[in-house]
Amino acid sequence: MPIFTDTVGLLALWNETDQWHQAAKAAFARLNPKETPLTTTTFVLLECGNAAARTPFRDEVDRLREQLELAGTLVRPTEDDWQRAWTAYRQGEAGQAGIVDQVSFVVMRRLGLTLAFTNDRHFQAAGFRTLF
């Protein structure tokens, strides 16, 4: 089953000065992408692209996008995902998580995913298991 990658996890992995870099790096090293492919949404990649725009790991975002697109594991949220996420956002679900996280949760549930490469507490509040 694929592992969902979140912005917090990806940025921590790429940014050596991030407080969670070592934990993210260790968690990522334990993954075997051939057995457990990575997946994420276009929204998460947009969030990563914005955060990395003026950093040395800008190219990492684009490489990941290419890899996920080639593998067919880059998810474009549906209209239903979008509407459900806004409902959850309005209701303050998952510890008042942001809208990109809410979209991630809806997509993860739709795809039956339970593991997320992140340490974002909102994923735990939404009932998912984080990998670091």
C-alpha cells in the first residue's frame, strides 16, 4: 500500500537545517519505494514548491513531481474531495488543520491509505499513522 507524503515530511527530508531533518531522513531510509510506493496530491506539491522556491532544494520538488507522475501516483483531488475537505475545514476537524491537510485526509481515506510520511500532528488527529 502506498505511503502518503506530506509537505512537512518532504521539507524536513530535503532541508538539512530543518529541526526534523534527522528523523525524516531516518524514516525515509527505512522505506522501500518498490514495496511501498510514495504518493501525494498536486496540492502538497504546490505547497512544497512554494516553500522551496528560493532554496537549494527547489529541484527536489520538481524531481519528485516527475517521479510521481511517471509512476502514476500523483493524485489530482476530485471535486468531491474538494467539497469534503472544505466541509471538514469549516468544522475545524483534525485539530483545525489547514485546507491542504484536509484535502490530504479526504484523499487518503478515499484511497484507503493509513500511513503518512510526516510528523504533522494533524494527521494523527485525523486518525492516520505518521512515520516520524
